[in-house]
Amino acid sequence: MTGMDPFLHDLIVFSPQILAGLKNTVVLMAIISLTGFFGGIAVFYLELNGNKICRKMTERYISFFIGTPLLVHLFLMYYGLPQLGIHISPLAVSVIGFTLNVSAYNARYLMTAYNGLDQMELEAARAQGFTPAETFRSITLPQVLRLSVPSLTNQVIQNLKDTSVAFLIQYQDFFAQVQEIAATNFEFFKAYMMAGLVYLTLVSVIVVAARGLEKRIALPGF
Amino acid sequence: MALIEVKNLVKQFDDKIVLKGVNLELNEGQVKVIMGPSGCGKSTLLRCLNLLVQPTSGQIIFRGEEITRPGVDVRRLRRNIGFVFQHFALYSHLNVQDNVTLGLRKIRKMSAREATDKAFHELERVGMFDHRNKYPAQLSGGQKQRAAIVRALAMDPVVMFLDEPTSSLDPEMAREVVSVINKLYLENVTMLCVTHDAFLAKYISDSIIFLDEGVVLEEDIAERLFYDHPNPRIREFYLSVVDLK
Amino acid sequence: MTFWNILRVLASGAGFTILVTVACTATGLLIGLVTAMLSRLHWRPVEIMIAAYTYTFRGIPVLVLLFIVFFGLPIVGIRVSPFLSMILSLGLISGAYLSEIFRGAMNSVRREEILAAEAMGMTRVQSFLYIVLPQMVRFSIPGMINEFTSVLKYSPFAYTVGIPEIMKEAMGLAAVTLRGLEIYLAVGIIYFIIYRMFCMLFATLEKRYRIPGLSAD
């Protein structure tokens, strides 16, 4: 293999680690997209139907997590939890930190969509005798979700890009692996450019999937 | 010399020929109305005259100058024509006063003081002075159109073009606007008006140009056009126009 | 070291945080405005380039681009200062988002109003300056505010290139005192305060320049 570009050579040699890193990136993205999605729905429900104190606290929570950097949330978990005697893996820390962050954003998107709904439908449901939970499940949620698809899928794309931040709290994701390779051969430019291309490709995959999803759920009149 | 002379005007959009050789003339002080069935090309005709739409062939002579030749100063032409749109087209980020003074300051190059004075005077003429600080969204349809007329009139154009000025208005508001147009008519403002308002056509014009499928079928006064005209297309059209009284 | 002291130390980094945020947003605004105006010319090659730019820079993580610029470029012979690296990464990415926002806003200006301006005899430049631009800016305000807060929330990455903003101060403090919980809580509070201050500033500005009935539909 004497004629090959040394960088490419390194890529091949390190490919197991790179693939492992990629796996970790995708796994983290998948987990937080799911937990953030359901977390967002839960927070949205509390904001809607909780008692006065609950709603106030939920609003505070959303406000704080939307108004502060993701990195702060992650560092808070990563450096703060051990102080409380909780020692967990970087993956677990990342999942907690990201979930708190993503849930807040998703709840906000759902709320925005909710404000755009026709309130009469919900009143009609209440008049018919549905409990708040039933109204939420059968009428509010489906409509709000449908309206929020663009925002929610954008959030998934954002999640993918944001997983790169996890390397700063020692999570061995794809970007972390790229760091290690670059540290051995000093080909920072090639390494990071390649990383960029990989992320761009992954994002493109999600974009295509998202467009497909939007087409499938399109309803006449929406 | 006529103010506007149109000779054999043809306009083709892709594969559709909208105007198939239109001839008309407008003299200073005259008011002519253009009427006809939907799709006859009325609005296209009007927009060719100030070159918002580029004619395919034919001649348009404005104040002795042929404007269909290449290299004509389109801006200068348009500054002499006051155009009023069916949907008002007021600048939504400016209040009524600023809508009127914008053109005066930036096109006529008036000072802010002069422009404001002129605007006030013109707004007073149509009864819109009290609304001068309102934004378009705060006005009724009739008020919007009156403001649009002032905006065009304040530029002291040589001729006013009105493209279906009352078509977007309910009868009450339409009356507001018609009374303003009547005022202009009595003040000898030269106007060319596309409309399907029979009242406007009958009482506020010197003659009516009947356009059908891109050609002028007839030009005459209302009395002769509206009632039992020999041409079946014209007769049919005016039978379907409600309330010719 | 009391909590209050922690806050004081961290606040000294706030100036850099705000500086970085404002600089990156300004860059983004400039790029967004320029691309929006260029797209008005309807030149195919330019449109393709703008589309490629917005797609690429919205698809790459901020951290990765920052590292390409700050750590990667020196390898190919281009030395970039920490501050400039932030502008070339966060600023360019912000520009991609703002480009979309401005172009959407521009397309929301009613065609008829532009036609009225042309019918009046305004030149294309005049109709752009007096009709399109004022409305476009107003329509973009929610998007611009959103983008500003987004930049604020990615500004902590500046610590990786050595800029002494809040995060860097915090990490220094945490290494010494080992009180990570309080320190990062304090960091969160300071960012939140900065965030709220800017929100209030934007709300006042928005109210001042609001026009009844002007909305992008």
C-alpha cells in the first residue's frame, strides 16, 4: 500500500473505530429523538392540562432550557451529577441532558401548533363529555402533531448535528473518533472536512426521510 | 393631436393572443371607459399603455412620442400616468400620507415640506384628510381606493388609468369611489377606465369602448350601446349586466 | 468561594460572550441580506450557488465547522484567529439560516405593491429600497430574533478556541474548586439573564416599529 495517500490509509486502518463512533452518534441521535419526542409530548400535556402550579413550573422549565445553551445543560449534568454522588456513563449523561433540552423545544413547537388550532373543535369535544386526557389523546395530539411535523423533523436534524457536542463530555461519538485520528496524523484539515461531509450525508438522509413523511401525512384541507 | 393613439396593438402571451389589433384614441380632457366580457383583454390593454406589459406589435403614441419603439424612457412615461389598481395596492408599511408623499419626494423630487403640503391638499379634495395617519390595514375598501386615487393624482399625471376601480368593493363603498371619479370627471381630468360598473360607464364617461376577444367591437355612448344594440355580442353582454338604470 | 463570587468571575466573561454573539449575528445578517438581494436578480448560476451554500451550512454541525476553520486551515497554510474562526463558522452558518429567512420575507411582499411602485415610475432600485426592503425587514423580525438567540446558545463553543468567554471562565473555576454543580448552574443563570435581556430589548424594538396590519401572509 505504498502509493496510497497516508490519510486514506489511516482511515482504513482506523475504520473499526470510525464505524463504532458512527454507531454511537446514530444511537445517541435516535435515543434522544425518541425521548425528546415523548418528553415533549409529556411536557406539552402538563402545560395544557396541569394545575396552575404545574403549568407555571413547566413554563419556567421550557423557558430556561430554551434560553440557555445546550452545552451548559450537558456540562451541568456531566460535572454536577458526580458532585451529588451520581456516577453514570457519558452516554447516560448525554441522554439526560439532551432529553431535557429537546423536550423543551418540542413542547414549544407543539404549543405553537396548538395555538393555531381551531379552538371550537376542542370545545365540542369537551361538550361531548370527553375527559381532558381523552380529548388530548384523540383530538388535540393528532392535530398538533400533524401541524408540527416540519418543526419536529427539523429538531431531529438538529439533534444529529448536536450529537457532535457530546464529544466535549467524553462521549465516544464519531466526532470524538475523528479527533483521535487527527491527533495521530495531524491531518486536521482532511479529517474535519471528512467529518463535515459525513454529517452532511447523514443529514441529507434524514431530510429525504422527512420529506417523504410530510408527503405521506398530508391531508386535504391542511 | 390626440393624447394617446393606439394603432393595431397586438399582445401575445405564450400561445394565447390576448389583444388582436386594438385601435383607440384618447384626447386631452376626455374620459373613456373600456368594457367587455371577462378575458377580453381590458386589463392587458391598459397595462400595455404604460408598458407594464410589453406589446407584441403595434404602435402606441403618447403625446406625440412613439413609446413602442426600443430605447424609450419607460420611467418618464409612467411618471405622467396615474395608475389605480383594482385591489388598491397601497404600500402597506406606510400610512396614507406617506403613501401619497413617497412618490412626490422620490420621483418628483419635492422637498418634504412641499410634498406634505401637496398631499394635504389632495387628501382634502377627496375627503381623506382625516385618515392621513392611518395605515392601509385600518381603512375600509372605499377609503383604500380613495387613498390610491389620491396617490396617483397627487403626481399631477397627464392621464389617469383606472383598472376596475370598484370591482373589489361592495355597493356602498363603490359609490364612495364613483363619486370621487365623478369629481375628477367634472374637473376635466383625462381618464381611461376599465370597468364593468354600468353606472360609471353611463354617467361618467364621454364614450365607451367595447372590447371583445381582443378587438374593439364598437365605441359609442352608453345610450346606444346598452339598449338593444344590433351586435349580438354587445346586446348579450348588456342584458346580463344587472340594473342598467 | 461564595455563589456570589462565582457569579462575579463568570460575569467577566459575559462581555466576550456578547461580543462573539453580536459579531456572528452581524456577519449572518450581512450574508443573509446580500444573498437575498442577489437572489432577486434571478440568475441561475447565482441561485444555484446560494442554494448550495444554504444547504451545506445548515447541514454541518457548528463545532465541526469551527474545528475545520481553526484547526484545519492552518494545516493548509491559513492561520485564523480565534475570533475570526467563530465568525467564519457560526457566522457563516447563521448567514445560511438568515438567508432563508430573508428570502422568504422578500417573497411575502405583495407583488401588487411592487407593481404599483413601477407603475408610478420608480426604478427597480427605488422600488426595492422604499417598498421591498422596509417590508422585508419587518417580516424577518421573528426569524432574526430566533437566529440571534440561536447564535447566543452556540457561542460557548468559543472556549474551544481559547476565547475567554463565560464557559472558559467556568471551566477554569471548576478545575480549581471542583464545585461543578454550582458553577454550571451559575453559568446557566447568567446565560439566561443575557437571553432575557435581549428578549426584552427586541420586544421593545419590535413594538416601536410595529405597523398595524402588516404581516407576512
